[in-house]
Amino acid sequence: MATMEQLANLINGQQVSAHSGKWLDNVEPATGAVYSQIPHSDQTDINAAVTAANNAFAEWSAMPVAKRSAHLQALADLLEENLEDFAHAESIDTGKPVSLARTVDIPRAVANLRFFAAAVAHTQSDAYFTDNHAINYTLRKPVGVAGCISPWNLPLYLFTWKIAPALAIGCTVVGKPSEITPMTAHKLGALTIDAGFPQGVLNIVHGSGATAGAALVEHPDVPAISFTGGTVTGQAIARTAGPMLKKLALELGGKNPFIVFEDANMPEALDHAIRAAFTNQGQICLCGSRIFVQRSRYDEFVAGMIERAQDFKPGDPLDHETRFGSLVSAEHKQKVCSYIQLAKDEGGTIECGGKEPDADALPPRVRGGCFLEPTIITGLNAQCRTNQEEIFGPVTTIMPFDHEEEVLQRANGTPYGLAAMLWTNDLDRAHRIAGQLDAGTVWVNCWLLRDLRVPFGGMKQSGLGREGGTEALHFFTEPKNICIRVRHN
Ligand code: TXE
């Protein structure tokens, strides 16, 4: 029997097992089989990683910016060279189609590293000339050891989204990838050794959220925590980090509205709505999971969505033709199924999907996997739980609306505020509505078009603080104002 691959922590430039010698199983969700193990790290491992990061901080933060950038660019080069290998690993680990991993996740992870390597060279410091008698300027120093905790849906993309700005600005890092999808972060850690990163600059500790994650958040020598994940976990982290007065960036859940006015370009709106609903099996915090369509076009839109959903046939994620893969775990699939049942109980009509694919619709290799058909539900009101709570799976509802004010109120009527999509050809209306939507990002006539320079994050329960561009670089610094009096003889 082949031996099971055992992943390693990266601490002080060395690949090591958990101090306790314990392991957690890592499952391939498309088959349900355990295919590797990760270190079940605890406080002892986190302490070792933080010590290594602390020891590396003085040299890394004092290094010329161009040299730090070169390290990140070297890592990006290696990742790009190994794109196929990483895409394959990400597909096995997450259940997402390998075609998505190789065209989106991995290239975007490369782009994150390159973007922040370049952006840090262009950071500016504010300076003010104060009424002719003082000059104020702001020194921004890296805050120290940054704790970066990432989720399972876009594992490498979101891991690099956090570590790249932290490293670029001069912080050292202890990263804690999701225990559900550890593989690509593990492989990236190995690449940092090949890229010649100084020891201790990037440390990666695997393990559960309750053990390794919590120990990282509680560590007194980690002054900044950047977290992406569920709202409940974000609230728990805030309860620990808040009283310790840590810097905190939380990117949490969403329940994003996708609003289609009658004047919209319908084929385009439909093509984007279907992608926004079902890309990555609906497991993207920016997915559009509540679609509002102006009544005159409602029936046509529902029919168009049902037709297009047929293109998202569940298949083996490793098959390059597959567009729609497996959910990330049996537990998560169970959660999504419970919401489909809830939608039925609340009086919804399942227009398509709503169940597992028939066994013979899947190739034999993946018949034990966590598959669900893309699901479209109508007939629900905006206030029911199905339309209020984050499902985070291949489930979208469609509702008709009559007026602007009505749709605004319903779109804004959830605890979340991450993203909103708006489809109209009326320029005045686009500006009018976009400005009033409760969302950190509003996409007008597009979805998931990203510019890494803009602030990214959520309003209300969708988060705290902003990532992206200058905001991300600033997050990992402690600004200090220096005021110099100007004497006039
Ligand atoms: O994520 P968790 P879960 C949503 C989605 C999903 C729900 C729960 O609705 O169904 O969250 O997902 C680490 N201290 N999103 O439970 O727990 C954990 O190990 C420190 C939206 O799988 O939030 C992992 O590394 N860390 C989301 C990370 O937190 C802790 C993406 C995220 O896990 C911890 C994923 C603790 N006490 C899920 N507990 C998005 N915004 O994109 C867990 N962790």
C-alpha cells in the first residue's frame, strides 16, 4: 500500500511535524477518500513559529524594499512555473474544477505576489505644512509579526492575498491555512525555501481553527490578525483580539444581491448571473445568491437561468472539461442541503437542482463525492431565512420586484454587506442605486472584475476594515506622526 503523504509545518525555514506528533486527516472531497494528513498543531507549534517570526523581523523589516520585492517576485516566478502542479493540487484539495484553479486561483495568487511586490515600492507617506509653523509627516513602520488566517474556498488566492502585503511592507508572518484545504499553502511554503526566503520570514502552521488558529489569535506577540472566513468565527476572533487591542481585518460572509432592471442587456445579465451563482459551486463570498429581476422581465429571466444551469453539470474536478465540481466537504454539503430543505419548508419552488446528481451521471472515480446539482429557487420572500442567511453553496433564489426603492430596501435588508451587482443601461440609475447599496463593492454590469488597488471588504456583518492596495499595506503598519516646529526668527 502506498504511504499517505504527510504535510509539514514551515517553521524557521524548516519543514517540521507538529510537536505533539499528532495528525489530522485531509480528505479529497470529490471522492470522500483521505489522501494526506496535516500536522495537528497546537500552542507549542504556534509559539515556535511566532518566535521564529520575531527573530526574523529586525532583518526583514530593515531590508531595502527592492530586495524584499525581489524575494516576492522570485516566489511568484516559481509559482508560475509550477502552475499546473498547483492547479492539480488545489482541485484535489477543494473539489473545484481544475480548469478554474489553473485559470483563476493560481494565476491570481501569482498576481497577488507580484502586485504587492510592486505596490510597496510606490507607497507614499503623508506630509502637511501646518500654518507656516510646523511640518507633520507620517512614518509607517511594519507592525511586527502578522497572523494570517485563511479559509478553504479560494485557499491559495486568499492566503497570498494576506501574506503578500504583510511581507512586502516588512512584517514577518505566521500563516494558518484552513485545515480543510491545506495542500497549496504547504506547497507554497516549500517554494519559499527554493526561492531563498530568509528563515522565519514566512512560517506556516497547519491545524484546526480551535487549536492552532485560536493559539495564533491569542498570542501576545502577534499584534495584527488578518482573517477571512465565516462571520461566527470572525466574531469569536474579535472577542479575543479586541481586548488585546490587536489590529484586526475581518473579511466575512455575504448574501449578495444581483439586481436586474428591465432595461438591462438580458443575455449579458444572464451569463453573469449564472456565473455569479455557481462558480466554484457557489462557494465564493462574492457570489450573487439573491437575484432580483424587474417584473416585466422576470419570467424570461427565470427561464434563461434554468436553461443556463444545464451547463453546470457536476463532473470529476480533475477532468479539464468539467465546469462544476464537488462541494468542499461532506459537512459543508450537509449544511447546504439543510438550507434547500428549509427553502422548501418556507414555501419555495425548486426550479432546478435541489438534490445530488444521479449516481450514473458521475464518473465512477467520484461517485462517493460531495456533489450537489446547481439549484434555483423561486417563490420566496426576501425576509425568509433562506434569503437572510449565508448558504455558501450552489443555491440561488430569484425574486421579482417593481420599483427602485422597493428593491433597494430588499437588497439592503440582510445583516450582510459584502458585494452587490447591478444591471442597467441607465447611467443615472446606476450611480443612484450604487451609492445607496449597503456593500463594500458594487459591480455595475459586471461581476468579479477585480482591481487589486481598490479597497476590498464588507459593511455590516460582512467584516471589519479593508484589504487591497494601499489599505492592505497600511493595515500591516503602525503609523506614527512626527511634528517638527518650524522656527521663524
Ligand atoms: O470557516 P471558518 P468554516 C462561511 C461559509 C461557511 C461558514 C463556516 O458560510 O459555511 O463560513 O465555514 C480558522 N480562531 N465562509 O467553519 O471556521 C479555520 O481553521 C482562529 C465564508 O469552514 O470561518 C480556517 O483557517 N481561527 C468565507 C479559517 O478560520 C479559527 C470563506 C476559516 O474557517 C477559529 C469560508 C478560531 N476560533 C467560509 N476557528 C469567506 N468570507 O469567503 C476557525 N478558524
